Amino acid sequence: MTVTKPMDVPENGDVARPEFASWLGVSNDITRMFLAAGGIPGMINIAGGLPEPETYPVSELAEIAARAVSEHPRDALNYSPIEGLPDLRDRIAKRYSTASLHLTRQNVIITSGGMQGLDLIGKVLLDQGGLIAAQSPTYLGALDAWRPRLPRFRRIYPDRQDFDAVEALAGAQFGYTVPNFSNPTGRLIGLARRQELVDASHRTGVWLIEDDPYGTLFYDGEPLPRMIALSGSSLASSGSPYDGPLIYMGTLSKELAPGFRIGWVIAAPEMIQALTIAKQGSDMCTSGLNMRIALDALDCGLPERALPRILDTYRSRRDALCEAMSEHLTEWFEWEKPVGGMFVWAVARDPRFDTDKLLQEALRAGVCFTPSSVFDPEGTTRQAVRINFTLNASDKLAEGVKRLATATKAYVAENIR
Ligand SMILES: Cc1ncc(COP(=O)(O)O)c(C=O)c1O
């Protein structure tokens, strides 16, 4: 380690401060615009990815939290092991094990939300300028997490007909996918494509992230197999813990409540060890109290009990949103009704649309959506909007869509001739 000598400090105190790190210069302004929009009274926010707080099982969680402190003070109130409480790691390993996927606690690290998992993976796999093969458009939070390494991105499109999984992954540090109801598009990666991605990851040796916050939010039809389970099936079963190249990420945020900041990464033991080293330098451990609450909630099946209400609420809001969109937005946009998740992705029929500009008009009309540019590492994709349907009641969603139609009409009159 090099130790540098302190510089002489001028006596008049008139010194220039050191500059901020250069990566801050490549972040986008839209996040700042959102934060400002949040404070405008009467604004309808269809931009975020927030759950409906009414769905949180408050009284049961309050009881579990009280028990966590009184009955398990050592777990709840001490520093915890960096990788997480052993019982919680075991619980997660058991939850995701299948006949062909053998998981033990060595395969699991508990993180402070799914977001921390993304950050830690970036820390352990990326040197400056490393290459990421990311499903495009890409979750904004993942781009934010990896930006400080100034990575290069290869955009990959698993939902296109001519997608070649080996070509997509070859040479990258890792691949990134959200197979269940991608953020932002709400689309599913189908079973055959999942298998192709898994096979390509095994063939090329490239780590492949399966980021799965929305896996339980299926409104129509049945969940598809997880890619990590498909990966387990293609390994010779040796009775030892999973050792393949898939990195699965889960979270309590959409199943129970995001305030706990409890997520998990499931991967080969060598990856869990690397993530543990990175986590030590990040926050040392996830909150013991919240891990204890998560463990008890999982043990007593709370997420499963909360799920039907969540699904009913979100399904009817999705239907209301899509109905309002059909009534007011078809002239300018096209979209697919998602079978799960939290978002509708609407693409402008006219390629000249710039939804960054449309957003300014929308804010004037009292509605805030997320423009497509923020899901593109270079910020150049301007033709689409992401609309969230989980946070607002159906009538408010309908009003938000009407305002968006008003804004679009004004935008088109002004900008597209
Ligand atoms: C695709 C994706 N990954 C990860 C996360 C992180 O979730 P959390 O940090 O709340 O667990 C989100 C949150 O919206 C997400 O959409």
C-alpha cells in the first residue's frame, strides 16, 4: 500500500476543493427531475416502481418485529456475520432448492436489498471499462450500480427472433437479465430462451445474472422455471452445492415490503466468498433485526399469505391502466399487456418521438412517467415510456393516462409535423 504525505495547506484557507469522481459526470439528469417532480402537489406519479403500501401485512409484521427483539436480541441487535444469519441463509437455500438444484448456505449471501447485490457483483467482476452483456432496455438501478466502474455495455435482446445466446455472452465479464417481467418492459423471457441462455453461460463460462424481483407477480398463467434451476439440471449431480455460472438474485421488496432492505444472491460458493469480501467493505452486514424479521416471516409463510391480495390488487390495476391506455393513447403508442410485474412499456408509433421532451410536457400536465432514455447506458433510446400500475388506484391511473394524452397531443402539435 502507498502512503502519501499530507500537502502543505495554504494559510488563507482559500483552496480549490478536489473534484468529484469522473463517473458522476456520466449519470443522467432524469433522476434529479423525478426527485423534483415528487414534491409537486397533485402530481400523479406513474413513474416509480413502488408497491402499494396497503398490501403490507402490517399487524403480523409488527408482532414478528416485537418477537425478533425480545426473543432473539443477539441476532437482532448485534453485528451479524457478513454473509447473513446462518438460519436465514439455510432458509433461502431450502426455498430455491429443487430435485436437480442442490443449494446449501454456502450458496447464499444476504444483501441489503437486491440493489446491494447488483453493486457487489459489479465490485467483484468489473475492472474499469469491463464489458457487460445486458438485456436491453436495462434496469436503471443496475446501470446506476455499475456506472462507477465506467463499464462498456453490449445491449442484448433475448426477446428477438434472431437472438444468439452464445454470441450475446461471449467475451463479457457477465450477462445481466431480468427474465420475469423485465424492468422496464414487463416482458417474460420464454422457456426455450432461458434454456439457451443457461446453455450459453455454461459453454462460454460467462457469469449470468438472473435478477428476479418480480418472479411471484404472475397475474395470468403459471411461473416459468428459474434459469438457475435449469442450470442445476445441466450439471452432473454430485451431491455437492451448486457450482454453476448462474447468479440468482431475489428480494423481499415486492413479496413483502421494500423497507426491510432484505435481498439475497444465490451462486457458486466461490462467488459468494468474493461477494462477502466486497460486502465487508460496503456495510459489513445487513441489519440483524431485519434479517430476523425476514426469517420469521418466511418460516411462518407470510409472503405466501400476503400474495393473493397483492395479485388481485395489481391485476385489476393493470387492467384499468391498459383500458385507459386503449381509450386515450392508441393514436400515438403501442404496447403489450404484461402478464405480470409492475410495468407497461409503451413505444411511440412515430420514431421521431423524444420521450425526454414529452416528459417535460407531461410534468406541466400533472403526470410523471419514466422515459426510455434512462434504461439505455448511452441515454439515446428516446421512443418509449415506462408506466407503473401498482402504486395508484384505478381511477388515479385513468386520470394519469388522460393527462398523458393531453401532454402527448401538445407535444406532437409542437414537435412532430
Ligand atoms: C430489476 C430490479 N432489480 C433489482 C431491484 C432492487 O430491488 P430492492 O433493492 O428493493 O430489493 C429492482 C427494484 O425495483 C428491480 O426492478
